[in-house]
Amino acid sequence: MKKQVLAAALSVAMAGCIAGMNVSAAEAPYHVGICQLVQHDALDAATQGFKDALVEEFGEDGVEFDEQNAQGDSNTCSTIVNSFVSNNVDLILANATPALQAAVAATDTIPILGTSVTEYGVALGIEDFDGTVGTNVSGTSDLAPLDEQAAMLNELFPDAENVGLLYCSAEANSQYQVDTVKAALEEMGYACEYYAFSDSNDLSAVVTTASSECDVLYVPTDNTAASNTEIINNICAPAGVPIIAGEEGICAGCGVATLSISYYDLGLGTGAMAAKILSGEADVSEMPIEYAPAFTKKYNAALCEELGITVPDDYVAIETAEAEEEAETEAATE
């Protein structure tokens, strides 16, 4: 009898433990690794949008982020994502092309979502890319219509003759963008020249050459350029050479105009994709790459004024920290 009672007690205790384990498993947060290539406004906004979307879906306690920044070093991206794989995270966000490439090299089982990646076929070496990677990889693209960016340059600078295409040669998607824009501009009659820098070390010399030889420059959504807009602006602005930029962050730092997207909204969209994957609602291998829903013509009001450039009425001024400060000051004195 004692043995039966003991067995029954043990059975109840084990059942309780199992139930407790199931509850804990159900309540355990999702673990998400975030590898961001470098710190600048566009990538920062995409990461924040991604995190906000997941917190909105699962709550503050429902998801834990291991957020790491590679400080512009592709090798560091590899170290970061390998640590995510070792820790068996539930999902990896790869913010920018080198981060995506490192994540793909590190795992073919953990779901990977890219963001701030311009063209996935180029980034991953997929020929005849049809919009779906088909493996453990999907994500969002920051590609704005490149032909429309070329048309913007033509709209603002119809009398220019020489256009310099300034970009980092280490970024495959930058090469893709300048190739596409160059073809469009040459059809319009512009003479175009590549000005490639390998990293921030030779940036100043290349920009100096480009600004001395060109009437206007085009800078794509290039992470190295985005992290060094002050260097670019300090050379081009005094030389009176305007820049059409591939995205808003670069434009705010050294450009006069851009056809840009909201990187925060791009991050929100990536986060919504992640929520579906984590909850089991969607299979990452079947999810096509998603694109920004809207594009806006924007301009850098201060730099346009400095260079004497007038933009059409359908352009929207970029809200810079300085502009917000001035607005707050004016409001306070009224």
C-alpha cells in the first residue's frame, strides 16, 4: 500500500513538474539576434522599427534581443552571427548586405531576415532572382526606383554635363545601383564616370578628385558613404558640387535631394515578417522579399540654400535636428 501511495505521489509530482515545464516553455521569450553593419541614421531606424514591431506583437517580456553592431567591419559581422548560431537564437536580423552575407554563411537552419539590403540576387549571388530566396532567408529591400533617382538628377540639373558616381567598391549593391543609374543618365546625354573608394581611408582623396572633375555627384545607398557624410560634405559643399543621394540619411549629411523611403517603416515591415515566422504562421523559405510601399522626393533645405538650388514644390524638406531646434526656438518665442 505504501508503495502504491508513493508511486501515486511521484506520478502527481512528475505531472506537476511537466505542466510547469510546459508553462515555462510557453512563456519563454523568443531570442532574436540583431547584427547591424554600422551605426548611421538609416540602419538605426530600420533596427528600431524591427524591434518595435516585435515588442508590439509579443510584449516587452515576450522577446529578447541580442543587438550587436559590427562598426563597419564585415569580419566582425561573421563573429557576431556565429555567436548567434552558437546561442541557438530563434531568428537573426541582418541589417545591411555584409551582415546578411555573414548570416547566410553561418547557418542554413535558423531563419534569417535581411533589411536595408538593396538587391538580394546581387547580395547572395543568385542569378535570375525571382523575388524569393527559397531557403532560410527572406527580408525587406531598401531599393528605391533608380530610374526615378536619375530622373530627379535630370530635373534639378538639366544643364550639367559630367556626373560622378561615388560609391564604395566593397559593397556589391552599391555597384549595382551606380551601374543602373549610369545607364539611365547616359541615355539622357550625361557623361558619367565612376569614383570608387575601397573604404573610409581613401574616401577623402576620391571625393576631392570627383568634386574637381564633375558638375554633380550621385551617391547610392552606400553604408560607408552614410557613415562619412561629414567628410564628403566638407569637400563637395565648398567646391559647389551638389549631390543626389540614394537615401535620406546621406542626403541630410551631404546631399541636396533624394528619392527616399522610411527606414523605420522598412524595419516595421521586417518585424511583421519575423512575428509570422516566430509564431509559426509563415515559413521563411516561402516568403518573398518585401519592398517599401512609398517613396518621397526630399531635399536638404540648408544645403540647397547654400548652393543656390531651388527645388520644385513637390519636394519635402528633410527634418534635421537643427531644423527641429530652430522650430522649437521659434515656438518658444511666439
